[in-house]
Amino acid sequence: MTTSIGRTQSLDSAEVELTDRLKSILSDPVLNEAMVGVHVRSITDNKTLFSRNETRLFNPASNVKLVTTAAALWFLGPNYRFKTTVYRDKAFKAGIVDGNLYIKGHGDPTLTNESIFGLVNEIALRGIKKVEGDLIVDDSFFDNVYEGPGWEQEESDQSYAPPVSGLATNYSTFRVLVMPGPHIGSSAEVSVFPPVPSIKVATTAKTRGRRTAARLWMGTSWEKDGSIGVTVRGRLPVNHYGGASYYKRVQHPTKYAGEVLAEFLRLRGIEVSGKVRLGVVQPENVVPIVTHYSKSLTTVVNTLNKYSNNFIAEQILKTMGAEIIGAPGTWEKGCEVIGRYLSEIGIEKDSFVLGNGSGLNDINRLTPIQVTKVLEAMYKHFELRAEFVSSLAVAGVSGTITRRFSEGAAQSRLRAKTGSLTGVSALSGYVITKDNRVLVFSVMMNDYDGRARRMWNVQDDIGNALADYENSHIAAKP
């Protein structure tokens, strides 16, 4: 007959086995120079299974997005939708606006060419054919600081560090497509869509023979007026039918959004006589025409966490500041809202450092146990559990860990958020064990040398060990 004492001993034995396996994994020589923090907790059993440096502050990289999205769902709600509204001056006759057309953003991170064109089509359906005045873009829902804390460490035109605005489109990036010319020796054809005045292209790239390897270099230069010069050099074989595509960040997100809108108005046959300029809508003086609403916050967060989109994270951060504290949204207000959330789930105010919502560069500090508290709080919040958990990448299946955990117990049974910077790697999320216990975990690695993939391998081994954990011994009946 098995007694309750025997059951406790079995449980302890399983935990000891897991602890020994995790210690063995963490003894890997690749971690000799790294600072590593780990915290694993069973939500099912309400107990901690493993800890190492769990209360030490780490640079969490993009694991900060877990906190940002948790706070957003908590305060804004999963059904929150971002809006963008178009107004016109009151004087209107025979399809002509005798005045200006206005577009006011409210932080929508998902405005793209497709949604802008849909908005333009709605404008046309309201009977507007011509605007005698200007196209005025209003980004006053946020402050006019486009680059957040941590951006100063990122001297780059890369699309992963785009500027933030109350009115932005295409994730504050633009696409450059390079195609071979019509014949060998001709210049390569370089295009930006939509073509906007502030992006100017110059190319010396040439079209070469079919067996020539494609070698292109693209650089950008920023001018004081907000325009961007794009220079393309190199070569492209004449049979390179798909071309080469590049994404770069814009310099002035609001101006770019206005130029995109102006171009689509033109394509739709709506003439704007004036220019694109920044301004603030005075509601009492204008007539609202149409409002575009984004998909739900649940859908937006799903994209953010699965693919670690920095732009979406920062747009959400500032939106929280504007909605909860008051417009204009700022990084400081957004971080204050996150602080309120962390306080509500039992994390002390001065025990963490937050500067932005994406985790970009060396600005934020969290502990592994703080991250697992966020994960546990969201799992236990019935109204938000499904939305939050499903937003995470699935091991071996989707998001940033599609090509990880291809073999092992964690495949399809682990959902997590990655984090990567130079010398920083993190993985935090949920695991379902063999006996269907729900575990939360956070692994943070700072100050390592070498390739990130070596850190990923260690994290994957930890994830597989947790998924392998089994402790289903049940006391026999007398």
C-alpha cells in the first residue's frame, strides 16, 4: 500500500531528477562567461521547481514585449481597436472641398498600403473629388518624439528600429525593389512603392549575364528636411526575375504617412491642390468623413509577440499612455502604465527598470521571477488567458521559434517569447509537461560571447527537459 508519505517522496524524486537535469544543462561550457538566470514554476501545483539568479536584474531584450502586451490587454482590453479618422473643412459643394482635408491618427500600428487605400476609397465614396486646400496630417495623439530611449544606441536605417508616431503607415518602413533591366548592360530598375516625394532613388547597379551572381549594396542618407536618399550599387543577372527587396526605416513617420495618403488619393482620382503638412484638427471646425478601425488588440498582440515587432510594441506603449493617463502619449506615460500593471500583480515599483516597450538595446531590466509572475498572472486571468497565451510563438510550429525544438518533447507543447540582442538572449513562456502540468519559465542570458545559436541550444534543452517532466504518481487506495 502506498502512503501519502510515499507519494511525497515520489514527487520529491521527480523534482530532484528535473533539478539535476537542468543543472547539467546549465553546466555547458558555452555559459562559462555568461550571467544566466532561470525561474521555473508549476502553476498546476503552485510551487517553484527550479531557480537560479531568479531575483537578479537582467537585460531581457524582447522579453519586455511580454510585459507590454500583458499590460495592454489588462488595461485596454482584448477588443480595443485603434482608429484613424478623416475630416474635411465644412465648405463643400459638387464634390469639391473648399478648404483642407485632415487625417488624424490614434497610434494604429497596423496601417498599411492596403488599409490606407481602403480609407481613400471610402473618402471617394463620400463624393469628394477635389480638395482646394492642403492635406493636413495630425499625429498629436502622441508627442513629437519619434525615437524612444535606447534608439540612440542604434545608428542604423534597419527596419527593426523604426520611428513611432500617432499617425504612421507601413510600420514606418518603406520597401525598395531592385529588378534587372531589359537587357545586359542596362541599369537595374529601382522602385519605391508608393512613390513619395521624400524618398529619392539613385542607382549605378547594372544588369549582367545569366550566370552572374547577384551582388547589390543599398544605402540611405537622411536630409534635414526629412527626405531620404536611396543609393543602389552592384549587379543583378538579367534572369533574376524576382528581383531583390529591401525594407528600410523612414525618417519622419508622419510626413511619410501623409505622402502615402496623398499618392493614393491621386491614384483614386482625388485631386489635392495644396501640400502635405502637419497640423492639429480642431473638431468644432471640421466635418468627420470616415473612421478606419484596426483589428482587435488581440490580433495585433498576436502579430507582435509571434514575430517580435518592435514598432507595434512601441505604438502600443504610447497608446496606453495616451488612453490611461492622457494624450499625448509618451514613452514615460506608457512605462508608468506598465508599472501600474506590475504593481497590481504584486511586483514592487522600484524593483525593475523600463525605458521602452520593445526591449531594443540596453535600457530595460527585469528579473526572471518578475517575468514568470507576469506569465502566471495572465494565465490565471480567465478573460485574458486565451488571448495572451495564443499570442506566443509555438515551438517548432510558428513565430520566432518555428525552426527551434524540431526534435524533442517541447515541440508544439511550449509557447514562448524570444529575446535577442548582442550578448543577450532570453526565452520565457509556458510548457505543458508529459502529465499535463502547466509550467511557466523564464531563461535570461547576458554577457555571453559567441553566437546566439549556442544560447538557443541551451534554452531548447531546458524547454525539452521541462516538457519531459512527469510526476503523476497517485497514492493508491487503502
